[in-house]
Amino acid sequence: MEVISNNKTGANTVVLEVKVGAEDFEKALQDAYLRRRKNIQIDGFRKGKATRKMIEAKYGDTFFYETAINSIYQKTVADAIDDQKLDAVDIPETQVTDVSKENGVTFSITVTVKPEITIDDYKGIKVDKYVKTITDEDVDAEVERIRNNNARIIDIEDRPAEKGDTVIFDFEGFTDGEAFKGGKAEKFNLELGSGKFIPGFEDQVIGKSIGEDFDVNVTFPENYNAKELAGKEAVFKCKIHEIKGKELADLDDEFAKDVSEFDTLDEYKADVKKKLEENAEAAAKTELDNDLSALVAIRVKGEIPQAMVENRVNDMLREWEYRNRYAGVTIKDYLKYTGLTMEKFRQTFVKPALLQVKLRLGLEKIAELEGITVDADELSKQYEELAEQYKKDVDKVKELVSEESLTEDIKVEKAFKFVNDNAEITIKDPSERVVHTSDDDEENSENGEENAEK
């Protein structure tokens, strides 16, 4: 294989002219003959016994060209890209421009390469960190939630249903006097006040008693998922069979002992507060990371190849399906349920995909500018962590993830930590955070432009 020419035809496009010599092409032709001869019949010979010369005499000298070219194509492209040290992200076009037994094969290979980008002002990025202050009211609400979860369920027979009770009841829904599909159930469990039913439904069940027949009148929301019911008025014929209430434990030291390892209610509340503060800090850090990511991405300057965005969209679609696998929801199912086309569904991933591509490129550039390196111990530790995460042997992980790829990932992580360590972070209350609308551009919609330096 010989690279005859290397021409840059666009910001991120290179066209290589690559030649495979006559000797190597002849080997490929002979291999093609050996693979295909068993299926070729020549008069006077048993199937698979005809010589290559006989086959070419009957069907033409170019009979094995396509098979031979296909067999050398992948390696030729890979070797050419490696020879020219191109950081390829896509190969949109390949053509055979010349082929003969005497001269071999010449390919024209169009390669989309990773863009040259610049990034400025990544040190000292001004960003807000929104940390919720945990109050006594927050602690009391969490303790009350746990108290409710640990309540003893009792039968209620001497009063009507109240908010917080669970009713076991029958119902059947009607629109325009006709029962509709999916609107009927028997001995259904509903916690009143849970908000699981159509707005207004649960409020009308409150105050009703066991054995009572009653109607519930509601209007389906305009955005209801069953389009044939959206916006329609409906009446539900209902009857309660049972009412279940909760018997709450007293909030005292005994309650604390029952639900925790602590001996007193004060100790238990102190621990609840600590955990709520840890959760608030973790949530704030996640938001901060998202904001910093957006602020790094918007500082990236350069022409981003569409192929990189499309590749990331494809990855995100696979990740979406993987996350929903346990629910048994495929993309095909989701499209059917929502009425979206595949093209519109893909479009929802384009902006976040572009941001992620720019973020990765920006962090790679920062790692280069700051001379960030990865030593053998860091690499070894990361392999061990991956092996533990995926329950595989370290050697197996090394087969799946190259040192070069993992090294780049670690550099990117260290570059992000560098950005974080050098950022000017202002602590604020979450109530001060600006909420952007869906009409904002990708930087806004990805949480962060409100933090951009003035």
C-alpha cells in the first residue's frame, strides 16, 4: 500500500489517493478465486475444479476483481489513515479510480478528520453553585415521610374517606354517555391525595363512604396521552368497598429506635439533616458540573464535522434503549406511543450531542495546552475500577479498551477537574437560579449560560 497524495479539501476533509500494487492485488485475486471456485461450474469439469485461468477465459479477466477489491478495502483504508496519522471520525466516500492486473488498484478515500479547535478563557470561569440550605422544616418533612412509610395500615369502617386514606373501589368511565376503553376497573387501590388520577378525581372521592354509589365528574387534560379522550368531559360511576387508613407512631425516642440505629429522636433528626445536606451537596455538584460543561463547550471555536454529531446521536440512541431495556420499551414502541417519527426523535438529541462533542474536544485541547499526562499507576487503577464495575477480569477489560483510548479518557477527566479547580464558584440558593425555556439556544438549554462571564 502506498499513499500517492494527501489533499486537504475542506476544514475537516482530507482526500487520500492510495495505491495497492500489482503484486498485492494479484494475491487478492488468487484468494478470491480460491474462495469462490467451489461454487463455479465450467462445462467438462466437476463443480469447484475449474482453474482460475479457465474461469477468467469464460467470464472475463475482471471476474474476481470485485471480490478481491472488497477483501483489501478495509485494511487499505485503515493502513492509509494510520500512515498519514489522520484522526479520522468518518469515511464518507471511497472510490476505485483505477484497477488492472498490471498496475494494481488505486483508491480515492475521502476522510473526515477531527477538527482543529481553539479554546480561550477556560481558567477562572465564573459559575454559580446552587446549594439548598436544609431547614428544620425540611428535616420534619423527611421524618414525616418516613413516619408515613412505616405507618400501620388499619381498616376504616366508622367514617368517610379522608385525604391520605387508600380506597379500594370500582369505577367505570363514560364520555358522551358511552363507556370508553380502559376506563373500567374493579377493586382498584387509590391513595387519596397521591395525584395519580385525573385532576379533580381524588378530591371528589374524599368524603364518600363504604358501599356508597357516586359519580365523579372530570375533564381530561388537553395533553392527555390517549388522544381520543384529551380535553373531553367524563363521568365515572364509582363504588367504595374498603377504606384503609394509616396509624402513625408517636414522634418520640421509641420511633427513632424503630426506624434507625439511634436511641433518641434528636439524634435521629440530626442524622436525617446530615443526609439531606449530603444529598443537597451531591445535587448541587451535579448541576455545577453540567453548568461548567456548558461553559467549556461554548468556549470551543472551530468547525465541528456533522459526522461527529451524528455519531454521538447514534450513541445516545443506543444508551436510551439500554436504559429502558428493563421496562421493555424499545425506540419503536416509544415512537408508536408518542406519535413521533424517527427523524423527529433523533432531532431531540442533536443539541445535547453537539454540546457533548464540543465539550470533549474542548477538554482534549485543555489537556494538551496544560500538558496533562497519565502515568502507569493511574492507568492501572482505572483498569481495575472498570473490571470491578463490569465484573470482568482486568485482562479482558484491556482487550476491550485500548490503553490509548483509556489514557485519553483519563486526560479528559483530569482536564475537567482542572477547569473545576480553577473556576470562580459563587454559592447561591436554588431559588436564585434562572430557568430557561425550550426556545433558548443549546447553550442556554444545557444549563449554564446564565453563569457566563459578564
